Amino acid sequence: MGLPDRLEQDYLTAYKAKDALRVSVLRLLKAACKNFQVERLRPLTDEDVLEIIGRQCKQRNDSAEQFRAAGRLELADREEAELEILREYLPARIEGGELARIVDELVAGMGVSGVKDMGLVMKNLNSEYKGRIDGKAAAAAVRAALQKLG
């Protein structure tokens, strides 16, 4: 079953169970998918849906931070609850030591010479592990690996 089909099935299940929060999140996600599909004039692929979910996650994360800074804790908590629902559809995240190991292998395999090649390494890392890495953590790991080179 593809990701678009899974979203539809989960939406119907949540609707029947009267899970208002999950229904709301999935309804917005389905609308974003439909808009993306109309823009591209083609059926959605799983990669397209992952890209849309990634954008939705970033929006929720930014909103939660802004609400916390403004002292609106109830709204921040709702955004974080929605974020958790969205993360269920993303592949497992690569973090910490595993991310550092992957970056070290990529840097060694590419034969780059220093920090000036950071953009090239980030481009390759993002294309290979799209949706599975946090951009800030990846940039820090790449910078650290490239600084070791000199």
C-alpha cells in the first residue's frame, strides 16, 4: 500500500473513531497533497507525500516555537501533538553517531578537500537521505567532518 492510500485509510479510521485531532491533521495533509497534485498535474508518489509531510512538520515545529515564545502554551502543545501524528508517516530519523558515521563515509568517498565543499556534500547527503535527516544536525556533522580534513 502506498503512502497516499495509507493516509486515506488512516483518515477514515480516525473519522470513524471520532479522533478529532487526527482527523484534523490528516484532512489538512490530504488537502496539501491534493494541491500538490493539482500543481504538478500528475499522480502523487510516496516521495512527493514525504516532501509534503516534511513541510507540514517544519510548519508545526516553527509554530510551536513561536507559540511557546509568546506564552501560548496550549497552542504550542496542540502543534506538538499534530507534529507527532505527522511524524508517524516519516521514515526513521538518522541522528547522532549514525549520522556522523554516514557523513564521514560520504566525505571520504567523495574526496573533498575542506569546508569549501560543504554545499556539494550537503547536496549529496540530502539527495540520498531525504526526509530522514534534520538539516541543522546534518550541516553541523558535515562541517565537523570537513574541518577534520583541514
